Amino acid sequence: MPNKPLGKGLEALISAHSTEGVENQLNGAISIDKIIPNHNQPRQEFNAEEMTSLIKSVKRSGILQPLTVRELENDKYELIAGERRLRAAKAVGLSSVPVYILSVEADVQMMEYALIENIQRVDLNPIEEAEAYAMLSGKYHLSHEEIAERVGKSRPSIANSLRLLKLPPGIKFSLKTGKISAGHARAILSIRKSLQMMTLFQKIIRDGLSVRQTEILVKKFKNKLPDKSKTNKIKRQNTSIVQLENNLISILGTKVIIQKNKQGKGKIHIDFYNEDDLHRILEIITGKNE
């Protein structure tokens, strides 16, 4: 099968892979009970407000755009595209939905088509998109060039997207939930060290920095000569202390410094930036809401 760039869209994919002999490529309606989820669905987050709006629309007007599926054995169909529409249809109690049935055999093609639809609709957050590219690369052994060709993006764009997966967990979660943008994340990544990434991240959140302001701050940070006293302190820290700090930073989502003397005694400094941040950290430490 020739590669299908994103620019051609799902219409071209439907035209190329629709079941033959079906008028207008629309295969009518099939029972919802016969449709199983796409195990390669790249989208994991579904905005509750958007879903509520879609459910109201489907209740009022029905499913206007057919779902895309592939036929399996035992009279079952696997969803390729249309997860939100399928969920909305189930929510309003529809028994059947309109579908396009594509003749698709390879799982990599399923992943490609689901990814294309979500990218076209801007339905994926940056982390979901990066994870989808990682699956195409790792599980299906596609090169960055092959992925770029199939989804209609440049190879550097794919590489930059995959770099987002190197962020500390707390920052990835904030990117996934829209608290920061991909531009912020790329600027943070240029620092490379987890502790410094988290420090910058907290400042972005605390001060509401724009991407441009973040980039300027990163540039100043890189150009700043290291303080000798601080450098000496860092050198004296052993690897286990640094690892413990990084673990606490990931768990608490804030700056943490561990100081330990030769006798093994020491202190843990945990930063918080306002009253809400303090209560958030206390809830994590105590494991319960106040």
C-alpha cells in the first residue's frame, strides 16, 4: 500500500480502502453492539464539556458524520475513527450508527488512520500525539521519515514531538491537561536537568509566563555563569541524594532540596508558592484531603 500523507485526509483513505461494490462508499448503519474499540486509539483524554455538547448534538440531530470501521470475524467491527461519536451515541441510547467500512488488515494502518483523523481534528493533546508517534516508531518500526510522510508533517516536527516524552512526569501531566503549551515544554526541555526543569516549570505556572518570556528566561539561565559555591555543593552531593530529590520533585511537583551532613543528619526543603500549593503538597504527603 502506498503511504498516504495527511493532506489527502480520511476522504482519500476511505476512497482507497472502502469495501468494493458499495454505493457512495457509505455502508449504511450497523448495530453499536457489533463495534469494538480501536486498541490503537491514540486519543486518551476526552474533555467532559466537549463530550456533553456532542451528546446534546447527537440527541438532537443524530450522527451526521459516519464512523469509520473495519470488518472482523464473527460479525464484529473494529473502530478506526469516531470514538467520541460512538460514546455520544451510546450515551443517548442509539442502537445503530452510520459507518464507512474500510478493508484494512495491518494494525499499523489502523494506527495511522486513527492518528490522521485526530491530528486533522486537532483532537490530540501534545503528549497523546507524541505517544502515538512513539508507538508507530517502537511497535511498528517506522522511521521518523516514514511517520512524517504518512501524517503529512516534517521529520523535525516528529522528532520535536517525541522529545516531549522526555519531560518529568509532572510537567508532562501539565502539558497533557493544557496548563502549559508545547512551546513552553520545548523551552523547558532545552535545560535538560530534571531539577532545573521543575524549577523553571514552577516559575512558568506561578508567574503565568508566555512562551516568549520562558524562552528569554532559559537563554539567561544558560548564559549565566555557575556560582562556584553552589557548584561545589552540587559536587559534594552523591548520586543517591540527587536521585531522591528528583523522585520527590516528580511526586510533589515542586522544588525539593535535600541537605545531609557527614553524620547522615540533614533537612528536606520543600518549596510552595501560595496557600493552595501548600495544601496540595500536604494532601500528597498525608495521602488524604483536609
